[in-house]
Amino acid sequence: MKKKEQPAVEPPLLKVVGRRISAIREQQLKELQLKLFPEWPDDRRGAPNSVIRSAVFGVVRKGRRKRVTKKPVAGPTGYEITLTGWRVDQHDCDIWLEVMHLARAGKPGDYVRFTMHGLLRRLGRTPDGKTNYTWLKQRLEGLAETTIAFDSEKEFGVIGALIGSFRVDRATGEGVVRTNPEIRPLWESITHLDIEQRRALGQNQLAKSLHAVLASHADWMPMLVETLMHRVGAEYARLRDFKSDLKVVLDDFIARGWVKSYVLVPGSHGERLEIKKVPTPTQVRAIERRQHAEL
């Protein structure tokens, strides 16, 4: 009589090893979340590369900012990103960068306090009057309400809101933000954005987005214009309108001495943007190290 096959049983040793590996990974994640933020100079703003190279903070036309649910946005290669909350834009990014700049001396998950008027001044907005105060309050509430979900080859899930919480202390009039410790891993790879350059761009969202993307690369990798439009989250109905505004921004960057030149190269899949940028001293050293390693 033929014996009935028994289901394969995972050896006890493999179970133990699997649990041990899972525990180690969980501990490593907790340690990473508890690490202090990296340091950066006061005239720079630490910006996670995975954020400024994606469309998390988009280029949204005035009056088009709205609530979204699981809205897909362009992300780094291999990642699918969705937003739930508000379609945050470059103005939200300005606020987020300033809040995280103030929070960088503390631990992830700590509270950071600031005067609302002081934050408005940092943003280049008039602190007098109720309009800007209300605008800032609503934007901070939006950052606390907007969560990021991701899906990659290794894992998927939700890392939570861009800021953990926000409130206004009525006794002092101060804004109080708690940073979200779950997003601490984003700061393992950052770009030091020149804040005076960013402020000089005023309310031009496309210019701010492109400035951040350029700053995050020592060398610009040629990219299709249409791909760039999606990568920065530029909400244009027509590609030609985006291209027109893009050329205005790049011409301005040349005039400011941030870009040497650019060219749009026609191709079967569309026009490709090639840029010769002016690297920072740190990027020059990085390029030289890379070239030396290739010899």
C-alpha cells in the first residue's frame, strides 16, 4: 500500500533563523528611526533625495490644490508612491524644509516649537495680518494630514504623514510640530539645498522644483521632457506649455550662473533635455573621485 505523502515541514532550525533575521531587521529599523538627523549648515536645507527626485511635492497651479486619495505620483526607479490627504506642492515643501531645519537638532519624534510670525518671515511672507497666518496654519494642518504609501520590490506599506502632528499653543501663540520618526530613514541620503537661491525664485514652483532636482545631481542625466514633467509633478494639460515654461526657467538659471547651457534633442520618443550645470565645490570633488576611480 502506497504511503500517503506528508506535507513538507520547515526544519525547526530554519524557523529559528528566519525569526532571528526578522528580529534583527526590525531592530535595525528602530535604531535608524532613533538616530539624530544629519547635520547641515544654517544657510542650507537638508532635503531627502528620494523626496526631491520624486513628485511628492508637485508643481500645482494656483487654485488646483485639492484633497486626494491614494493619488499615484512619480517616484524613484523601482518605487510606486501614492499620497492621501492633500496634493502638496512646492509651497508646502518650503514649509516642510523650514520645519525640519528647526527640528534637526532634536531626535525624530521630538516636538519643535516656533513662532508662526517667525516661520512666515523665513518663508518670505509678511507676518502682519490674518491672511498669511491662516494660510500657514492650513498648510501645516495639510502636512499633518498627508500620508505617503509606497510599494517596492522589497516591501510595501505606509510611512505616515510628512509631519507627525501640528497644533498652536494658545498660551504662547507658538506653533508646535512633532516630527514623524517613521520617515527618519529618508535622511540617509540628502542634498544640502542653498536656501538663498531657493528663496530668490519667489513663488515660481517649477523653478523651485527643478532647482532641487538639479542640486541633487553632480551631473545631470539626460531625460525626456515628458518624463521630467511627470517626475516633478508638474500638472500641465499640454506638454508644449510645460516645455515653454521649462525653457524660461532654464534661461533664468543660466543668467543666474547656476547652469552653463542646455539643449533639447529630438528623438523618436520625444525631446530629450541635456543640461550642463555648474557643480558645487562638493560635487566637483565627487566628480573628481569618480573619474579617478574609473582610471
